[in-house]
Amino acid sequence: MSEEQQEQEQQNNESNALLNQIQKLGQTNLTGSESNIHCLTIIGQIEGHMALPPKNKTTKYEHLIPQLIAIEQNEKIEGLLVMLNTVGGDVEAGLAIAEMISTISKPTVTLVIGGGHSIGVPIAVSSDYSFIAESATMLIHPVRLNGLVIGVPQSFDYIEKIQERITRFVTTHSKISGEDFEELMFNKTNLTTDIGTNLVGEQAVEKGIIDEVGGVGKALLKLHELIDKQKPDRDEQQVVQ
């Protein structure tokens, strides 16, 4: 086999590997292996402990967790950009993802495009800085349960505790107060067939949930700014060690 054929075969293998990664996990680096930023996409419905029907577009939390661990350990990755367009989904899985993003030591930026609804709200605020597209929306509503629910006080206490966990996380990682967040959740005038509030772009910023209205350009600019700020601290730590 000639060198040209070997090179062509290697390129095909790399392309197939990248395609396989996208098909399985929906993930790849922003601009290839040389990029210092990793782009993590959370789209469709967040799938947790229960498998959703094949026709549903889902983000599986068991796929995201090892990626977040790899991002934390990979020295070449200096920042994380999380792109959100989700209708929500499994509460436990969504909170697990949000907690992991919030505890990553590298700079993180989230960008809501399309929608960041329900359990997508904690994920949207889990980063160091958050953006929302001008036309994007965020639906804030109370926790709901599917399937059989035993109608006893313990069931309602359990739901209330889950709601408290979500409220605590959102208020800790954003500028909105607990009272204002609960007021949005239990609002009866905004939605026709349900309770809750639908915020569009600037409204999410005005309420203190999201930091700024912007798109991909602003998000990347902010992430590079955070990376540059952190570099002197990392260099100092290496010198001390």
C-alpha cells in the first residue's frame, strides 16, 4: 500500500471515529482536537433512569457524566461551553448534570438557545456565566410526577423536598431570590392550561435567572475572558508546587 493510500485510509478512519462519536454521544470538540474549549450540547429531553421511546430526541445523562469527568481531567481543555435547547426531563438526572457542571474547576459558560425549560433551568444557571438568546424561552413550573402516585402525605412531602432542592440550587447559582422564583413557578395567569411562567430572552435576565442576553459570539468571548483570568492563578499554583 502506498503512502498516499495509507494517509487516505487514516483520514477515513479518523472521520469514521468522529462520526461514530457524534452519532453515539452527539458530542465533539468545537474546532477539532486542537481547540482548548469543549462544547457540550444538551438537547431534547433529558433522559434519566427510565428509557424514553426511540422517536424522542434525548440527552442521556450517563453519556454526559463521563464526558464531564474527562473535561475536568484533560489539561488541553481550558473551558466548557454548554449549549442548551431542552424541554426538561428527569429531575434527578438534570440536577446531577447541573451539580457536576457547577463543580468543574475550569471556566464554564452556558447558552440557552431555543429553550431551557423545566429542569433545564438549574443546568442553565450552573455555569460561571450564563447567556440566553434573544428569542429563547425558559418555562418555570413546579415539579410533576408521571405514573402511579400513592396519595399519602409522604408522597407530597417527597415532591416538596425535590422542589426545595431545585429552588435552592437555582437561587444559589443565580441572582433571583427564593420568593421570586416560587412566585414564577406558581403563577396562575401566564399559562392557559397550567401554572408557571414562560420567560423570553431579556425577561430571564430581568428576573435575575440568566446573566446576559447573547449568542454564540458573546458566549465564546466571555469564556475566553474567564480562561484568561484563571491562567495567572493556575501558573502561580504550578510555581508553588
